[in-house]
Amino acid sequence: MRYLTIALTKGRLADKTLELFRKVGIASAGADDKETRKLIFTNEEMKVRFFLAKGTDVPTYVAYGAADIGIVGRDTILEEGRKIYEVLDLGYGKCRMCICGPLSAKEILNSGAEFRVATKYPNIAKDYFHNRKHQTVEIIKMNGSIELAPIVGLSEVICDIVETGTTLKENGLHVLEEVCDLSARVVVNQVSMKMENERITELIRKLMEALNED
Amino acid sequence: MNNNLLIHTPEGFRDTYGTDLQSKRILMDKLRDVFTGYSYREIQTPVVEFFDVFGSDVGTTPSNELFKFFDRNGYTLVLRPDFTPSVARAVAMHFTKDDFPLKLFYEGSTFVNSQEYQLNLKESTQMGVELIGDGSASADAEVLLLTCDLLKKAGLTEFQVSVGENDYFKALAEDSGLDEERIEEVRRMISNKNFFGVDNMLDSDETPADIREAFVHLPQLFGGKEVLDRAEQYAANEGAQKAVSRLREIEKEISGSGNEKYISFDFSLLSKYHYYTGVIFSAFTYGTGEPVAKGGRYDRLLGHFGTDAPAVGVGVYIDQLRNALIRQGILH
């Protein structure tokens, strides 16, 4: 039998996911050892192997078929726009994609004037402003500490993930508009879904059952 | 232009030579043998066509993904992104109903100006057939069996041809009471195999209960023959029932051919090409993230060019297929 390969997003999502995988019996020894330098873990009994990857790379691994299944946040799926199946909402890692800024920016958002949006998610921001709000905006791609942008005058607003809102509050920013809800998703390669249909559907069914128990 | 740039090909285009080209030619020769074995005859159409052949009312590649330029009279020309509309146009021009059923095969390059396309190649080689003037289920079955034979002849031993019916979703959508934009959203979710999203999305709409039930189950309506029974159960109107019985007919034609194990059914398979009107299918194998062949029935396409005739066809993506063969260790 062929190995089913699963790509997990490093970080908080991985902890939750490994817990879920233990419940359905596919976690393998060593995967939750934080000190390990091993990149890939194998469960010989079930012929499943999995590895941890950077979130933005997970849809790429899955789209090319290097991984059959991926666990990744919906923000990354939307941003990467890869041709993959999005089969299951795991319900954890819940947060929202929002347009944030100082309260004074609220007026600018509805004024029809052109303004600047700093974001790690240029595609999501572009889709929101261009296709949903029909506004012309300048999108500035950034790689971290997005909250800084409106404070130092790089942009009027930001488009970013809001979980608790603490960072925003501490920096005097507010949620001005909501773009969409986010959570962890299971994605599947199109070809794997056909070729390994039974094993993958069975795995998804088990994950669903484990989720419903909680 | 800088001389260093001159020796590179533009992004998405490449040279093929040596053993690479040799093995590609051998593969194409094998496929051509299958075509002629099924008594298909070759047709060549120009690489360049008028824009309208691939326009939005024909329903093919989005306009922004076409390579476009102008002729001397100011008409917009495009490089063909896909063979089927070209062949349909040529048939309308050169043949009459007396020539039907017409069995044609083609081979050549197609051009799509998009990063997201097959292997990120903008020029890719396709070979395929069109069976024109036969609207029967046995014509559908013939093209499906031909597809299996092509892939076997190419050397593949493990592959799946997923067969769907475009009209199943279309018929349900018509009675759903949703506007076009919402239908497009549902279509996207279903073809993404989003098992649960459809349910949540339809919460706020007043879709009839039986249609909603069908939409909710559609992303999971794929697998072996038993899927036909399940699809029948959710077929809430006549159009959807007809779609299921069509696939049953095809299934009957195929059984006993020895190719049953390669064929599965998938009602969530919905094509981006709007010209497909009935059965549609995609062939998958290991080693490539995308289908190696795609096909389906397009009974209204020839009408756009002035000849009403039912038709069905399949196209094989040669570069995808070669990659799969190489990665599976079948070809070197």
C-alpha cells in the first residue's frame, strides 16, 4: 500500500491537530517532541506519514501532490488560491480576517477616495476591495508587524487576522470591517481524492466523528 | 533587448530536444495508433482563430487568459487555448449532416496565458478526438473506453477516469430559486468538494428542501457504481433524474469491457468550460497533481457555428501524461 502523506501547519494549529490525530489513532511517536529535528513522521501500521511545514507552503505541497492531505488555515487557502479540495472545517483556530485602523480611518473607507492597505494577504485584500466593495486601493505587501503601518503612516488601514483583538487595542486600532471568518481546514489533492478515495474519505469521517465528540 | 535575455525562452515556453523529444514522439505515436484503431481520421486546424470562436458565449477559456492580437483589418485573433471549439468550427464549415457520424482526431499545441495552467506551461501539447453527430450513450461509452485504451497504451496501469453529468447540477440549480451569483458560489463549493460548506451557505436562502438536500450531498457523491443509486435518491427533478439514467446507460455499455475498474462516477465534477452539456469526465493518475485527460459531451457547441449536431470528445494533456509516466518510473 502507498503512504498517505499529510502536511501540517507548524505552530499552534499543529498542536491541536496532533491531539486530534491521536484521538483517531494516526499520530506517531516523536511527532509532538518539540526538541526533535526530524522532519517527517511515519505510522507504519496505517501507512500514513506526516510532516510539519510553514503554513503558506501547505497548499503548495498539496496542489503538487507531494502531500495528499493538508491541514491549514482558511486565510492561507484563500491567499494562495491553489486548485485543491477543501473538504472539512476543523472548527479550531477560529479567527476573523478584518480591515482595521484608527477610528478616524472609518470615514476614508467610505469616502470613495483612494487609500492604502498594508497586509500580509494581498490577494484577499485585493479581492475584498476590488471585487466586493468595488473600490480602488493601493495594496502594500508586508511580512510582519502589520499593526505598525497605520501608526507610522505607511497606510491608512490594514487587512489582517484578528483573534482576540488585544494587539489592536494596545496600538489604538479598531476593527472597522469584517472580511470573513477563518478556521483550520482539511485540504486534499484532487488526484489523491480519486486515487485513494476510500482511505481519504474514511480518514475524514474519523476526524469528523472525533470533532463531534468534543 | 539585452543579449543574455535572447537565449532564454519566454516564461511558460520551452525547447524540447534529444531523448526528451524522442520519448514524447514515441508516446504520441502510440496514442495515434489507438485513434486510427478506432477509425478516427486526422484534422488540422490553424493555431490562430478569430476571438469569437472562443468567446464568452461559447463558454471556454476566460478572455484574460487568451493570447490576443489583431489582423490587418482590426479583428481580434487568438492562439487556440483548446481544440474543441476550433474543430467544431471546422466541422461546421467543411462537413454536412451526410458526413455524420464524423470521427476526427487532432494533435498540436494549445496556448493559455495563465500561471495557473497545466504545469505552468503556456504552450502545451494536446491530442484528442471528437465524435460528431452521435448523441447516444454508446457514443459517450466509446469515448470513455477510448480514453482508457489511450492511457493503457501509454503505459499507465493505475488510473481513474471520473465520470460526471453536467446536467445533474444544472437541472437542480434551475429549480433552486438562487440567483446566478449564488449558484456560482454553490458550484465552486461543490467542485472544491467542500463537504460542509454548502449546508452553512444555504442556511439563509429559501431553497426547496429536496434541492438543498441534493446540494448538501453533492460534494460527496463520488465513488463506484453505487453512487448512481445515491444520486438517484437526491435527483429532485426530471432533469436530474435524466442525468442519472444517462450515466446508468453508459455504465451498462461499459460493463463487460474489462475497463470497469478504471471508471468511477462523480456528480460533483463540474467543468469550467460552459459548452459541456451532458457527460463530462477527467482522468487522474499518480505523479501529477492535475488530470491527464479531460472530455465530455457538447451538444450545443456546433450550433454556435451554424450546424446543430450532438458531439462528444476527449483531449489528452501530453506533457502531464509524460510527467506522470516518468514519475511512476514507467518512462525514462
